[in-house]
Amino acid sequence: MATTAGTTIEWYDFFIYANVAALLLGKLFFSGLGEWKELVSIACGHALTRV
């Protein structure tokens, strides 16, 4: 039961981070790039957290 709760919280945390990153952080950290490159850069950064 505790494992399920911990895993759920962890996946929820990653879900929130991915949404915030896609909507907000791309504009803050990669504003010089185009919109497509911002999204790809954030997606690559998020993928690195999974490794």
C-alpha cells in the first residue's frame, strides 16, 4: 500500500513538472529559440530526468 502511494505521488510530481515545463519554463530559459525548439529542449531535459 505504501509503495503504491509513493509511486503515485512520484508520477504526479513528474506530471506537474512536465506541464509547467512545457507551458512556462520554455519561455524563461529558451526564449531565444523558436517555439518548436523550446518544446524539444524542455522535452529532452525532462527525458534526462528519467534516465
